[in-house]
Amino acid sequence: MAARDRIVPLVVACPLFLQNLDTSVMATALPSIAHSLNVPVLHLNLAITSYLLSLAVFLPLSGWFAERFGARRVFCGAIAFFSLGSALCGTANSLPSLVLFRVLQGLGGAMMVPVGRLILLRSVPSARMVAAMVWFTVPPTIGRMAGPLFGGAIVTWASWRWIFLVNVPFGLIGIALALTFVDEHHEDAAPAPFDAVGFVLLALGLTALLGAMEVTGKALVASWVTGAAAGLGTLALGLYILRSRRVARPIIDLAILRYRTYRAAIFGGLPLRIAIGASPFLLPLMLQVGFGLSPLASGTITVATAIGSLATRAVMVQTIRRVGFRSLLIGATMLASLVRASYGLFQPGTPHALIFGVLLLGGLVNSMGMVALQTLGFSQIPKPHMSHATTLSSMAQQVSISLGVVIGAELVSAAAWWHGRSSAQLLARDFSPAFVALGAMTLLSLFFFVRLGHDEGAELR
């Protein structure tokens, strides 16, 4: 494999490093942030989902901006905006201000990831895509690995505000690497006119629907407002689907869902990504709030998930060559379901080494499934449709992770209510039903994976 085929995936994965570092650090710091801002800890999922929702809302702009202004230019500008939003988050003194700055941070993040993936897909030949995609997973895995330890150390020895401020120097490094190693790619055809109506419908639909899910059960607004928002969001998304079939060049062309492998990656990956999104939110809360561990001790344990993900690089290419994409996806999904459900068996007295080992296995099987999906999903997409495909894939990923955080919080709140307490009085046993439910939900992905052909993606092996 050429050195450039390793360098480019590593460089364009820098935004994923920043995002995963930011998310995993924040998850570890949630109890400390809640204490500092004087809010219930489960209410801080607003700070996570507001960022993820901002990503999903602004992601449709990324493909058009990349075609209009150039992928490398947009990529570097997005990293700069993300870093600015991070710096502002470090100055927040209330939950509303933190949520607002997270939205601004998400605007930059929305441009970083899909444009980076677009650069990768345009730069690496199909025959070397599996190996390149494995290298693409290294920086985000390192971010997940460093996050819990880094966050635990910061919260233990300094202020939680530094979990955001640290993104600034990393962002500057990412910009410098992109300017050095990434070539600007120019499309031969003129970019499509901006579909403003489609963007408004998508933004309104996602914001209203996910916002309604987020405030459900928190008594932040009247129940009729929540219902109206959910209805408005569903209507707006329905109108976008109908309209996208009638206009020549919609902002996201849903016709790309006709490709079987891409459809399996989007819809089949949804339950898997929901569970993956919920776990980094719930695990630190369970270890700190439920088990009474310190942030640093919690981070030392949860880093096992990232180490398991990093181990994927050593086995991924050979595994796909031996068993194929279909068998790998089915096997990884079943193992991920069992491992995640087993998280519900953890107790305050469970040996930390055993928890570490189980999380290590979970990180390995989850990462294998995600790498396989990301590689296979784009195998049938023609080059002219790549920007639509990468944008829609990134949207689906962020929406499913948002759903995971929301569903995880609601499951824990429901368990606390069932046990006769409020969500402000969480105990260890309140987390067990959530992990069992998420493990069962993961099995829904099999409905799509078993429909894949046995030789699916053979040209990539």
C-alpha cells in the first residue's frame, strides 16, 4: 500500500479525532459539568444532542459547499469553525449558553466529516479502499481512547472547561496537515444550484422531530408543544421526500438509496449506531453516578472500548478476505448485541479488570461492523453521486447517535421511575435495563444484513 494511501486517510480523519475526543471527554466530565452548572446530570444530554442535532441539520450543506468552493478549502474552514465553537464552549456559564455554543460547534463539525470522507473516496482507488478505510479509523479511535483518560485527568486535577479548550491546538494541527498533504479536487461540471427549499424542509424536520424526542419527559415544555413539534417534524420530512422525487437536483438525492449495499449501510446500520451512540453516554454515568468511581477511574476503564476499536486494524483486512462482508456483518452484529446486553450485568462489586475486558471486546466487534459498513456501503455508488452519498451517510450516523443518547437517557429515567425515584437520584440498577434493551435493539440490523449477497463487495476484497 502506497504511503500516500495511508497519509490521506489519517489526515482527513483528523476531524473524527476531534469529534470523538470531544464526545468521549465530555461524557466522562458530565457529572462535574452538572455540578458546576447546577443542573441534573441527565439534563446534560441536551449539550450532547444539541451538538449532534446541529451536525445533522447542517450536514446537507457540506456536499454543496465542497462542490462550490473546493473540498480542501471547506475542510480546513470547517476545522477552524469547530475549534472556535470549542473555545466558546469553554467559556459557558449556564446550560443554555453551553447548548448554544455546542450548536455553533456542530456547524463546523457538520462540514468536517462528510467532506473528509469525500476527499478519501476521491483519492483512493477502490482496490485499496478497505485498507484505506482501516487507516481512516485510526485517528478517531485514538480520540476515543485518549478522551476518557484525558477527560478524567482534567476533571480530577483541573477545570472541565479545558476539555473544550484543548480542541483549539489540535484543530490548528489538522489544518496544517490538510494543507500539506491533501490536493484540491475540482469538479468538471458546475455545482448544482443551492436547493434552499429542500434544506429548510430537512432542517425543520430534523430539528422539530429530534427536539421533541429530546424534551419528552423532562417537563421543559407543555406536552402539546412536544406533540406539535413531532407532528411538524414528521410533516416536513415527508414533504422533503415527496419533493425530492420531483425536482431535478435536490440538496440530498434520495435516489441513491436504490443501491443495495448503500441502503443496507443506512438502514441496517441504524440500530447498531443507536446502540453505539448510547453506550459512551451511559457507561461513564453508570461508573461515576451508579458505582461511585472517580472521573479518572471511570476513564481508565472506558478507554477499553477505544483500545478494542484500535485493534480492528490488525485483523480487519484479513477477516474480510476470509469470510466476506455479509458473514462479518452478521457475526459482528450478533456479538455486539450480546456484549452490549452484558453491560447490564455489571455491578459495583464487579472486578474492574472484568469490566475492562468486556468493554475491550465490545469495542472490537463494534468497530469491525462499522468499518465493514462504511467500506461496503459506498462500493456501488458512482463518482458523481459520492457527495450526496457521503452527506446522507453522515446525516444518518449523527441522527442515529442522537437517538442513542436520547433513548439511553429515557431508558435510565424510566428505570428510575419504575424503582420509585426521580432521574436526579440514579442508582446502579437503573442502568441495567437500558443496556439489555440496547443489546436487543442491535439485532434489528440483521434484517438488512442477511439480505446481502454472499459475494457482496467481492471487488473490494
